[in-house]
Amino acid sequence: MGGLVFLVPVLLVVVAGYSVGYVVAEALGVDAPEAVAWPAGFLLLAVTTVALLRRYRRRRARSSPPSSGPPSPRR
């Protein structure tokens, strides 16, 4: 069941990219719009993944205090 929590949003992003790619390819008169639609879907997934990872890392970097190691003894 845990896999569905991850796979459903992934599938939705790929299908959204596929749909947009298919409509655009069909409007441009491409002979095989599926050949354009699948890469468009996976490209949207890649772009979404990179954007979410950058946002996650940026938020995590802001919330954690800077680590400079153990305090040095003062003389």
C-alpha cells in the first residue's frame, strides 16, 4: 500500500505531461503524437522532481543551524 502513495502522484505528473505533449503534437500535425507525448511526460516528471528536491534542500538548509563542529577551547 505504501508504494501507491508514491506512485499515484508520479503517474499523475507523467499523464499530465503526456496529455499536453499529445495535444501540442497533434495541433502541430505530427504523424505519431505518442512519440512526442511520452518524452514530454517523463520530461515533466524530471523537471518536477528537480524542482521539489531543490525546494526540499533549501528549506532543510534554512531550518538547521550551521554546523561548524565542536566548539574550540578558548585560551
